[in-house]
Amino acid sequence: MMNLAVLGAQWGDEGKGKIVDLLTPRFDIVARYQGGHNAGHTVYVNGRKTVLRLIPSGILHPRIVCIIGNGLVVDPTALFAEVDELLNNGVSVENRLFVSDKAHLILPYHRDLDLLSEARRGERKIGTTSRGIGPAYEDKIARRGIRVGDLADPAALEQNVRDNVLARNRLVQDSTMDWHAVLGQLLETGKRLKPMVRDVSLMLHEAMRGGKSILFEGAQGTLLDIDHGTYPYVTSSNASIGGVCTGLGVGPRAINGVMGVVKAYTTRVGEGPMPTELSGDTAKRLRDVGNEYGAVTGRPRRVGWYDAVAARYGVRINGLDALALTKLDVLDDLDRIDICTAYKVHGRTVTDFPSDAALLASCEPVYESMPGWKPTPTKGIRRFEDLPEAARRYIARLEEVSGIPAAIVSTGSDRDDTIIRDDINALPMLALDSARLS
């Protein structure tokens, strides 16, 4: 039994969905540990696009069990819309998708509060997806949240829903939300959700005791982590490695390896500092070629050169063993490619990522430049030795300045447009096991 955690090592949108989908056949279970339907994990199989928001990215493989952990907040409407969308595309989740009884629910008033909170911030807005994620986590911490398991007790559920809705009606101007309607919707939700509800911690413990292997899937990215990200411009959960234990109820020794997913450049959605951010023609080129628009919101992503200072921080916070480097092919038509190796701030050169967002906003990137590999494209290449020499040098330099090897290199959006390097031994569970491939 060898378990692997796959998580974002930048500001999210790194391509985790593709990497998890690619690696899934080597495991028995894929377990998501944090976030909500603000995630957008995009998977292409034979040119067909699937966007997964709550459901783990291993669901497209028929034999795989997928788990939504207690660390997530679950909007039942969004969950069932995703289940139905998969079913319409020929993918059944029956007896394969399970939800923790301890996961908190996103209810209609959470979305109202999310919009109100952003409006009150004015120019200091966070840039949330306004899906009620943050307010649901707020209720969780304030010990007034409603959990999946609460749906099994209608009497207690009625009191909690009534109290919460009436309290939110007082907060949201002109709100007249009817708690009876919210309760009725939840009771119907409970009927459909009931077959999926499990004690996920126990389920995973028994699976590991039986020799099954688990792929732990993170959402968002390390730099958006509520504790270790660029606070306050962060998400509301622990997107870094610690979220695996708290969000699924497993011990740290259950994690045998950690892979950080990074783009060959940097992107960010929403507000907050981003030292390597580009503007003008180069930014437009990267955004258009890389299709850098949110899978959930459609918002254009901010783009910039690879930030090795941030990457090293992700390595340290998560104890990364290896990188999965995505979207190398987006750089195919560039003459020169810059890498940020340090920051200049207040006249000093620093190589460590600042913990303060205001200080990070004052940092100027220190770049080194490398030649591109045009006119030889990397798109679709599936063997490392077939990459242009300049592309291999670029990867080698990213490994050097990041501090760990790139065990996977993605050269296109499709599942098969990927190089799994046999010269990298950082993660034993990546060794090809043809008998397990589906």
C-alpha cells in the first residue's frame, strides 16, 4: 500500500485535475480533502472535456472509489448537478462516490452572505467565486454549521435551519428567505444523499488496513491556503498538505509521498500580490495560448513568469517529493523565457517567500532569462528525450531553482499528452504497473 497526495504548489489552477486523472489507475481510491465547488478540475480524455468541481478527478475511471471528505463544504444542488452531468455523459457514480457525514453543507443563505461580504469590502475585496464557500466555513468554525450527517435527524435539523435562516435574514438587508423552503429542500436532499453518506475516516482506515492505496486530491493551491497563503487573499480551507489529515481523518503516516503541481509559468485568479505578473502582449499571448480563464467562473487569470521563490515555499510547506510540471507547450512560441529566482524589496535581495502580503506586494522579481525552443514544439510529446534540448534545459533549471525534480511533464491538455519520467525515482508509486492501468 502506497498513498500519494497531489496538490497545487502555486495559486491554484495548476492542472491538478489532469494529473490526478492520469495517476488514478495506480490507486484504488481517490479522496478529496478540502474546498468546495469553487474548484474547477478539468480533464480531457480523447478530446472530450469534463470539469469536476466537487467530485474527485478519478471518477472517470470505472472501478475507482471516490470520496468527498469532511474538510469540504458541499452545496447539494451543485453536487447533484455534477452527478447528473456525469451520468448524461455515460459516467455513473453509483456505489463509487461517498460523502463524509462530517462535511458541512452550503445553504442558500451562504451565497447571499458571500455576496454581501464582498460588497462591503469595496476596493479591498478578496475576489471570491461568491458560491457561499467562505460563509459555510465561517459557520463551521462558529459551531453553527449544518453537516451532512444532520440530515438524518429531521427534528434537530428543523431547529437549526430555522435559527440560521432567521439570523441571516437580519443580516442581509431586505432578505425574506423562508426557512420552511430551505428545510424542505434539505429533507429532499437527504433522501438522495443518504446512500452516499459514510464515516469517511473509518472507511479509509479499513481500506488501508486491507492493502488498498489512496490518491489524496487537493484543490486550489498552497499560496491560497488559509494559514500559509497570501492572507487575506486566500481561500477558506487548508489547501496544503496538512489538510489531508484534518480533511479526511487520516494520520500523517498514511501519506507516503507528496507531489506538487506547478505550471511552467505562474497564474493567479482574484485579488492579492503576484510579483511576476505580466501585462501587455506577452500576458495576452500566455493567457490566450494557455486558455487561462477560470473553469468555474470564466474569469481571465492573471499570468506571469515562473516564480521559483514561491515554488520553493510550496516545497517547504508541503514537504514535496517531486513536481508535476504542466503546460510546457504554452511556451512553445516564445523567443525568451524568464524565471524569477529572487525578489528585491526595500533595497535587499531575498530568496524566501514573505509571510506578509503587503511586503510581498512590494517585492520586485529578479529574473534570469533562458532561450525558448521555437520553432520545435513540445505539444503532444510523450517521451522526455524527444523534447527540444532547450526545453529540457528549461526544465532542468526549474528543478534546480525549485529544489526538487519534475517527475511528470505535461505537454498538452489530453490525458495522454504527458511524460512520466523513468529517470526520476522520487516517488516509487509512480513506477508503471501496467496491470492496474484501465
